[in-house]
Amino acid sequence: MLNLHDALKQADIDPQLKEVIGTIAATCKSIGGKLRGGALSGVYGSESSENVQGEVQKKLDVVANALLKKSLLNNRHVAGIASEEEDDIIGGGDEGRYLVTFDPLDGSSNIDINVSVGTIFSILPTTKPGSQVTMDDFLQAGNQQVAAGYVLYGPAITLVLTTGQGVDVYALDYDGDFYQTHTQVQVPAATQEFAINMSNQRFWEPSMQNYVADLLQGEEGPIGKRFNMRWVASMVAEVHRILTRGGIFMYPFDNREPNKPGKLRLMYEGNPMSFLIEQAGGASSTTRIPIMDVVPEQIHQRVPVILGSREEVERVDTYHK
Ligand code: P6P
């Protein structure tokens, strides 16, 4: 079995990028170790603090963020980082050529109930090598990403990675190494499984309400087939299911808080997951344009997210035309 180190050695990418990916994978092993201990690790529960998103921070959010911040800023190839848990960007070494944005522990409301959570990361080239990074350096569209991936802390600890040449999957073995289990993963073009938080139905745009209503009519409706539903409330778990067996994941615009165009964040959720899904032959959309075409204006900006099996994403887009 090929381990991550040897797979990266074979990859036709910048050796410095390989080192950044290696740092992320090693740090996620440590995060996985904290999670494995569960309540025994003393990191269950919430801090008294809130993050920039206005969300109460779970203790493990803070621990995971600190581990990634430390290890990435110690990697001389990292020019800067941005985290869901950090208000502002943090500059790294002057010689660094890569920017890393990450959600250190996505789905952390699932930690205390022992349901899968994950770390999501996105890697961009710095636009001004050799000088201190600024916020503007990070505000690049998702189609500028050079790598993206996630680590899913589930029954197995799984790393899913793309460097723009397809999507590969690695599992963490007892010896502490990631071994490649799947390569060139493909998302089935069609699906009969959708994922959305139905409790927001009355807040969606009419086009989204119409699509889901048609979808729920199953064989008798205009879509003409029966759908099953899943909602884990952990994006990493939903995306992994879709990469494994197809499906469509939707967190659309809702008018609960009109100043927020969606719940999910563009830079470290929408973009990396879109890169993975599109590299695996799937599609991703805001319902108007591909997510990776969105030009960011703020580091924590939110975006409506529709992604998964290409035929179904394209169908949602037609409902919004
Ligand atoms: P809701 C987790 O908080 C997250 O950011 C994603 O991982 C997940 O898909 C979504 O929010 C769940 O949102 O509104 O169902 O709790």
C-alpha cells in the first residue's frame, strides 16, 4: 500500500507544496488523537468564548485551531494562514509561497454526541512571494486553489486530497501512517439521495422551495424518481458520502438573516469542497454561478452551497434560471 509520503513523492507538484500538505496531515493525526480520547481527553464541552462567526467555540475547536496554527506557521513554506476560528489572517515566513485557509474542526457541534467531524483545508499560491502577506493576498477565487482536502474523523480517520490531478483517499492505519485506499475517485453523475436541513424550508427562495417540493414528489413528480434524505450536520461527512456514492448537498440562501447569503463560508468550506467535488467529476454552484468563480471580498464571507452529482446540481441551477 502506498503511504501519503510516497504518494506525494511521486506527485508532479512543487516539493514545497508537498511539505505543506505533509504538515497538515501530521497535525490532523494529532487532532484525531485528541478526538479518540472522547470525554476522557477533557476537551468536550464549550468555551465561554465566541468566534468571529458569533458561534460558541467548542474546546476542541480551540485546540485544533491552535495545533494547526502552530504547525503551519512553523512551516517555512507557509506565507500565511486564515482560520474560521481567527478574526484576521496571520502572516507566516517571508519566503513562504503558500497560503492555507482552514476550518480546524467542522461540524464541532457533533463532538459531544460522538458523530463524525472533520478538518477542511484549502491551499492558495501567495500573490506576492517574499513579502508579508496581507488580507488581499487571500481574496482569490476558488479556481486559483493549488490543493484542497479534508480529514474526516469518523469510525476511520480518512484524508481526502486533491492537487488538481484528481481526488485520492487515504486511511490512517494503526502505525500512524496514511495509506492510499482509493485513487481518482469519481462522483456518480446521477443520484437519488439529497442532503439539506429541511427545517429552513420556509426561509428558502421560492426556486429552492419548488425544487425540493418536486424532488419530494418522487416517481409521481416531474423529476420522476424517488429520493432518500440524509443530514449529518457535518459537511465533511456529507461530502465524503457524496464522493463515495453520489448525492447532492445543499445549504442554500435563506432569509433567516438576510445579511448572510448562506451559512457556509466560502474560503474554507465552499471552495475546498468544490475543488474536490469538481476534480471528482461532480459540480458545485451558488445556484447562480460555480462556487469557485466567486471572487471573495471578505475572508469569512458566506456563500450558498449546492454540490455533488453533476446532473442534480445542474437541475437545481435550471430551477434558479
Ligand atoms: P445546521 C457545521 O456547523 C456546518 O458548518 C457544516 O459542517 C454543516 O453542514 C452545517 O453547518 C450544519 O448546519 O444549520 O444544520 O446546523
